[in-house]
Amino acid sequence: MPEKHVIVADDTAFVRERFCAALVDAGHRATAVRTAGELLHEVRTHEADIDLVLLDLHLPHSRGVDLVRSIRSYDDGRIAIVVFSGTILSADEVRELAALGVAGYVNEYCGTQHIMPSLAPHLFPDNFNRRTSPRVPVSVPVSYRLHTMIASAVTLNVGKGGLAVRTMTPPERSASVRVRFRLPGAPRDVEADARVRWTDRHLGMGLQFEHLAPEDQAIVDGFVDQHFFSSRKL
């Protein structure tokens, strides 16, 4: 796969170092920045060479969503931007980020083994078919229950009818599970009964929702509409 250049913008050294190390180990270039000024300097001077920005939305000396607007004033929407999900403060921010074409979210404290699978849809978007079933890449913690077993994992993406989960030990196809997760900006967790539709021990599993409370379906639908369709308009 071709080398990509990723800016990791976070004021926490632990986050910067983990993501940069994972990217370099996978054969990519990673530039770490810790302030809004450093980030905007990189965008101004190297915009054509940047493929992806991983962004702490509240870097020192930044103005939240306005920082994304500043990036867009230089790149005209070309650079993929993924926000660290723990830096989202409200549903209003989610809506504003969607309008600015933010590509998705990643959990800044996800397991090291989950970093590259979570970033793959943003680094190589042509390899992911989003046209037949709109999916929004998002990496947030998810728990699922199979009979008496409860396991924890990380989401890869979410759609109105289901989600993909990163796990090395997926249940058998057609198994019924109960899942629980919280989307960035959502007021509470979403819970759903789901069925395993595909499994891949190198990637994870695909879950099809079979039952959600109407209010939970509305949370999922709203998130997908904001982030899939708004980003396609840019």
C-alpha cells in the first residue's frame, strides 16, 4: 500500500506517541504536533502532502470547532480529518463537525491493535464501498453479550442497520448478541439486539441490528445522516 502522511495533533504525549508509532510501524509517515499553532503551520506549509489529520478538538490555544474551520480555509476540504472522540463536548459540536466534512472519530485510548484498522477507511477510502450501505467510520468502545459471556471491543464503523466491530475472537455467524455503545455527541448509550452476519478473524465481525428502541434508532440514524451525507456534499 502507498505511504500516507498523517498529522497527529494532541497535547497528550501518550496519545501522540502511540498513534505515531502505529503509523510508522505500518509504513506511513507521522508528524506529531501539540498545539493549534503547530498544526496550522503544518497545514499551511505542507497542505498538499497531508493525507489525514488526527485531531484533539481542544488543543491549547484553539477554539474547538473553529480549529477545523481554520484547516478548511487552507485545504478546501481535501484533507481527511478524524477527531479523537474523547474531545467531543456536545451534540452541537457533532453537527458542526459533520457540516465541515469531518470523516469520523477514533478513540484516543483504544488498544494499539485497533489503531490501524480504525484508520484504514480514512487512509484508503477507495477500498471501502460506502455507496450501497452508508457507513460512518467511528472507533468507540462497544460491549456485547453472547449468552452469559460479556466481551469488550471497538467499533470500526456504524450504519443505520448495524455496525462492524474489531475483535480477534468473533462469535459464530448467525449468533445473536446484545450490544451497547455510545456515539460521539450522543446523550446516552445505544443498546440493540443484533445478529452476526459476517466474521473475519483478521478484522472482526459485522452485526445487523434486529431490535432497537425507537429513541436508540433515532440516535444512530441522526449520526449517520450527519456524517455520511454531509461529508459527501463537500
